[in-house]
Amino acid sequence: MTSTAAPGSGCAVPGALAGIRVLDLSRILSGPLATMVLADLGADVVKVEDTKDGDDTRQWGPPFQGGEASYFLSANRNKRGVSVDLKSERGREFVLRLADRSDILVENFRPGTAARLGLGYEELSARNPGLVYASISGYGHTGPWAERPGYDAIAQAQSGMMSITGEAGGPPMRPGVATADIGAGMWAAIGILAALHARRSTGRGQHVDISLLDGQLAWLTYVAGGYFTTGDTPGPHGSAHPTIVPYQALATADGHLMIAAGNDKLWRTFAEVLGEPTLAADPRFATNPDRVRHRRELIPLLEAALARRTSTEWAEALDAAGVPCAPISTVEQALTSPQAVAREMVSVLDHPTAGELRTIGSPLKLSASPVRIRTAPPLLGQHTEDVLAETGYSAREIEELRATGAVR
């Protein structure tokens, strides 16, 4: 379980964002991930879903657990859920009241959609000048592509990310997780926290405009740097690194082992453990630039030496010598490793219909205000009545809203 209190405190400690209210109008992954980060840090997040099917990912399966899609469950913990018809006047009025009381709003509609609903940045900031309003879209709110729909795979394709993923000479590949969505959610959380900090001195919120494409372009980092320097178009290297050798998965007697000899000292130690000290002395392989230039000659020599022992045997020997390496873990092996357990990277929650629910822990480890995984993802409309009451609606008004279909 993720820690709920500072070590030795004996009781729960308020999160770093305790007292911050977040209105989450987003769905699928990028926005929900951003708001889940804020919720884990202690913010009160109210997730708004429609009254028919809710967040798209509630139907994205199998797999399902207790009737709930595991995809939805993976990105919506620590939130309260309300179900609202944003196309109805009374439903929109409820959301406007929530926005008036919020510090942060997150939406990932196509640009212009929120404004057409009367929920755009200009409208809401006029009512609540301190509101930090974060928009996540495929291409952002400016530029010739702004109105195009945005999807993770499309952003990966257009950013160049797929062109550098996979094996040389093979087809373009998409990574195994939604890097554009997840990256945009992370960038959004960073932008939101920066805007909250700025509000302390200005008293005003601002618009945080996040693009899936921008986020993927930013992730190109050193790959883009190489292109800027040489003008050469980067290509895929499989598991290898374009500018460090050996830094890739290498074949052993029974599988593969990831090797990360990130400097010349580690390279020499690696060669010694392999029983091939002459490789380190070879002028073709003496320095990292030499090894990058002679990659094609070196890798077969390394794999010939590694073929003498199993991945586990090599890992033990290399670990003992201080050479970074690892067998290629399955997802199951990664989540059950002693390190993942020690770092509390899997948490268990009780869910109303799914029962015992396992979820990924938070990678954020704060010493004085630790992250808390408090509640399971909400059922559709689970907290509608509670939030309506908090917002000032009477019991009679709540019944009227339900009767008209404005809320569920």
C-alpha cells in the first residue's frame, strides 16, 4: 500500500495540494492522468461525466473487473464523480457553480467545444479570475492544425516518435503505452502547478494550453539535438542508443540482457567481466565515440562472449562489478519485483463493484506531505448528490435536476 502518513507520524498528513479544488471535465487519458496526479497530491478533484455512458474509457475493454473497465480504473482514483448533461441549461449551471468554487479546471475537448458550451476560458475566468484553466488537445489552441481532432497514435506519428522506434529497416512502431497522452498529462500537471505558484503573486489564474504533439516534440530532446547539429534525419535503433555503445539488449545463452555501459570506465569493467579485456584495449573500441563508429563490429563480438552464460548468471556477475544491467522483465515481473514492492508501487483499494482493486502507486515521494491513495475510482455519478448539496442545491432542487435528466 502507498504510504498515508509521514514516517513515525501515526496519522494521516495533509497532502501538498490539500485545500485545492479541481474541476475535471476531461476524459480518456491525458486529462484524467493530470487530475489524478493532482488528486494523489491531496487536491479535491470532482470528475464530471455525461449522463449516458460517462468517460469513454468505461467501455474500453475487456478486461473488466466487477463490470468496470480496467482502463478507466487505472487513471481515476482519488476523485469524486458526478454525472451531468452539459447540453442542458441546468446541467451547465451546475458546472458553472463548480467552476466558480474551483482553483483549477482541466478539459480536453477539441478547441472551441468548451466555449460553445459556455465553459471556455474567457467565460469562466471572467466569473472566477483566480481560475487556472488547463486545456489539453491534439495540436493546441493556435496554429493551422488547431481544430483537428487529436489522438495519441496520431501525435506519435506526426511528432517523429514512431520513426525512431523499432528495429532499423523495420516498419514504424508505436511504444507499448500511450506516450503522447501520458506525456501531455504530465506536462499539464507541471503547467498547472506553475500557474498556481504564479497566482500567489498575481492573484490571477491563466490559461495552460497543452498539446499532445508539442509534448511529443519536447520528448525528442537529444534526438532533436543530434538532428539540429548534423542535419541527418534520425532513424530507429531497436533497443540500442544512438550515441552510447554498448547500451542495448544483447543476446545471451538463454535470452537477452540490457546493458548500459554509459562511460569508458564501465565499458572496461564490462569487458573484463566478459573475460574479453582485449576488446577494451582495441583502438576501435577504446572510447565511446570509437564504439559508436564501430558498433557493427563490436556487437557481434559481445554477443559471442555473452552466449557462454545465461542472462541470470551474467546479471549476477555484472551487478557485482557495478555494471548497470538487467534481464528484460515482463510486466508481471516488474510489478512484483522487490524494488517495486519496497517503493510501494502497487496499491490495493476497495471498490464498490470491482472488489479488491490493485492500482499503480505514485512515483512522487514527498517526505513531509506524502502522496495518499485514498479512494477507488468513482462509479458513474457516485457523488452527484453530495457535490450538488455542497454547491448549495436543496434536496428539492436535486430531485428536480434528476427528474429533468440534467444530472444522474
